[in-house]
Amino acid sequence: MQHKIVVVLLFCLALQFFCYSSLIVHAAESDDSEGASHDIYEQLKRNLRVDAGDKPAYETEEQPTVYLTFDDGPSKLTPEVLDILKQNGIHATFFVLGEEAKAYPDTIKQILADGHQIGNHTYNHVYKELYSSFGTFWEQVQRTEQILDDIAGIRPQLIRAPGGTYTNFDAFYYYYLEDAGYTLEDWNMDSGDSARVGVPASEIVATVEKSTLHNETVLLMHDGSGHSQTVKALPEIIRYFKEKGYQFATLSEKVQPVQFRLGTPKWKRSGESFAAFQDRVGQAEEVRMAKLEGDGNEAGDEQNQSRSSVTDATYTPMQSGDVTEMPASDGKALQPGTVSTASQPELPLTVEVEGKQIAFAGNEYEFHDNRFFVPMRKLIESLGGRVDWDDANKSAEVHYGYTTARYELPQHTIRLQAPCIKERIYRFAEMSLRNGSILVPLRSAVELLGDSIKSYTINDKERQVGITARNGIPLLMYGIRQV
Ligand SMILES: [Zn+2]
């Protein structure tokens, strides 16, 4: 027993030393992060998947759940699909092509108005273009996203790779997209409706009925032009799942995605250079940060997530009110009525970090546009970090575990140095100096440092935000520290 304690103590001491010395090294030079970044690159080059960040806490459904998914639309057939879904009081997920969305903007709006989910299926579905280079895939995702933003103000987080990821994706594809905050969605049941041209409805139904059922079944179907037989088969498919006791729901970031295993890509690609890797990671991070800043508010995000999970447990049709409550896909559009004007809060704000509470008095923080703005120094120091104020340059250097972030007030930028990345610069429009302290949006500040918001309560009596902290320590080591 004693022996065990000594071992544990020695281990802690060694770890402490390691963390501390690494921190110093890191502060002195950024080679450290370059090294870690290089390790990731080497792994990806060997086609091994590397997690790009924290995965959200997935919600598992107790009742068997089927996620109906329709790819390649919208088309002139989509309104018929929407009618059938509406008649059954259920919801589905549409992975749309940018090209088709452009041709059927009203259908996109109708899909959302009916309470369904929309995912990104690239712009033109041309395999050779999409899988010859990640650059093309990325460009098509962005292009489609922009089209959907223009039509309906949404920027979908869910992506389905045309043809699925297996033998199309390599580890780099996964890494870049996940690093940018996207979720990749394959399927675990194929209706076979695109096995060849004109598969008859009876065969589609038969394929579904003889397929293995999963507790959470993600069913692949198509609503692109030429798939009228799928529309014909749909009522029978819905009846089948109802009979089996399934509820229907839409995919979201909260649903653990089905992803095929990583195979050897069948496409010839020129090797990814380390410089290209770093550029793409930077690009991905920019998209992720833009999303953080775009929605960047706690309440909006909560809505954003609830938007994503529509479950139709009781098969009752949605009420008409649901339509206007559908938040935009990235949560960036706050719903009318939820946008509050700047107000002086009187209630204190409690930020809870791993059981410890940081209290901000009513006059210490701001709450407007559904976002909390808190004094950075107090936040960081309470989290165990250090802030050095540079008065000449009106900037603050935050040291938090392995991460160093330099907040530059005049430029409204943040320079972030952390393991695995080269220095990144973020535009951070919303920082202001108040009573000698920089006020920063709570969520963005926390997420920049690798922590995350896990809970959020705001009502007439209470303002509370819960944070999961990693103390600026890389995930792997954080796990060890918990021992
Ligand atoms: Zn497709």
C-alpha cells in the first residue's frame, strides 16, 4: 500500500516537472508546437486517424431510433417527400448539393420550415473532382455552405461525403474537416435505391426490410431527380419502422455519427506536404473560429443544438409554431425576441469550473446580445493561468498551460500559440477595455484555450455557466492527470 503511494507521488512529481519545464520551453520558443504538429502530420500520412479535438457528449437514444436521410436533392421530387413526412408527423435529414440548392431555393426554405435538418453533400457530387484533392472537396463544401447561407441563413455542420467516406476519404480529409468543426455522417443501412438506375419501389422496401436493424439506424435514401421510386417506397418504409417500434429523429452533432472505417483511398492524390498541412489546418481553424464568433453566444448555441435534434417520439405532427423556432444551422441567427439589447445586469454571474466557483458581481461583467462578457484577467487567473499586461502595446499575454494567447486591443486580434499548430491569428472584434480590464466574450475566450462550456443557465433568478477545463494541457496528458 505504502509502496503504491510512493509510486503515485513520484509519478505526480515527475509529471509536474514535465509540465512545468515544457511550459517554460514553450514560452521560450515555439518549436515545441511545431514538433507536435509534425507528429500529427506523420500519423495522417500513414493514413491513421487523429482526433482533431474534443468530441461533444453524444446523447444516446433509449428507444430505437431511425434517422431517415435523403441525399443529392433538392429536386422536383423533394416536395413530395416533404408531404409524406408531414403526413406522418416525422422529420428527416437532407444532405443537399449546392448545385441543386441553387436551383431549388424555395425547397430549401420549405425543408427548414417543416423542421427538418439540412446537411452539406458538396456542390456537384463529381467524385473525381472531390477526391483528387482535398482542396476541391473543401472548396465545394464552402461553396455550398455559402449558397445555403444566402438562401436560408444556415451553415450546416453535418457533411455527408458523396459515395460515403470509405475508400474516398483519407485521414487528412477527416482531420481537416473535423478540425473545422464539421461532423461526417455515413450510414448503417442502405435502401439500395441507387444501386442502379430505376430500382423499383418494391425492391427498395424489400432491401430495407431484410437489412440489419440497429438501435440507431441511419438509413440512406435519395431524393435527387430520377428517384421517384424512393418516393413511392417511402410510406411503406415509414410504416415498417413504426411497426418495429422506432421513433424518427433528425441527425445532429449530438448524435454519434456513423462513420465507415478508414480504408485505403482508391484515388490518386499527390502527397500532402507539411507546409500544405499547416496551411489547411490554419484554414480549418479559421472556419471553426468564425463559427464560434458568428454564433459565439451561449444562448444562441443552446438553441443551435436543440435545433439539431428533432425527435418525433409520439409521431405527432409539429405545431406550426415550430417553424419560426427553428434556429439557423450554425445558430448565428438568433431568433427574433431573444436578442436583448445591452443591459446592465444586476444578478451575479457564477462560472463553475470543475467544482470551483468564480463569481462575477453584477457590475463586473456584461450581458448583451445573449452573450456574457467577462474581465479576462479574473477569468484566466481563476482558471489557474497568468496574464501579463503590456501597457505600451495595450495588449495582454495569457499563459494557460501549454497555450499562450496574446490579446491585442488596438488591432482587435488574438495571437494564439499552442501545441500542434503554428501561430494563429484570430480577429476578435468584441473586446473592450473596461475599468482597466479587457472584457472578452466568455465562450470564445474559453474555447480558444481548449476548454468548453458544458452547461448554461440563465433566468430571472440565476446566471450560471459551467466550464469543463483542461487547464491548457493537451487532452492525452489531461487524461493521465485525472488518475
Ligand atoms: Zn450522393
